[in-house]
Amino acid sequence: MNRGSIVTIGSLQPRNLIHIIFDNKIHESTGGQPTHSHKDNISKIAKINNYTVFSVNTKKSLETILKKIQRTK
């Protein structure tokens, strides 16, 4: 996904979209080069663009957040 998509999605604010980002810090589709995500704050960029942001670092916290999202309109 291109970061410009965050601006478009944030401005449209579709009610039926859940945008999940898994960051493994590499561009796998182009040969595994490192990204700059260790310097960029994707959550902050998303918040500035009208996203509701949940950040997790464990499988358990992901499961908890996904359950919370399911209950949200």
C-alpha cells in the first residue's frame, strides 16, 4: 500500500473499512529491502488523517482489539 492511500481513505472515511497494517519493516514485494518505518510513525500519520487507531504488539492484544472492533458500529 502506498502511504498516499491513508490520505484518501481518511478523507472519505468509509464506514465499512477496517485497515490493518502489519509492519515487518521490509518491502517484500521488491526483494526484501528495509523500509523507513522505524523512523516514521504510521499511527500518527493515520490519526492526522481521521483514522481511529489501535496499535498492538502481541497476538493476544490483537485478538482483544479485533473483538472490540467487531462490537463497534
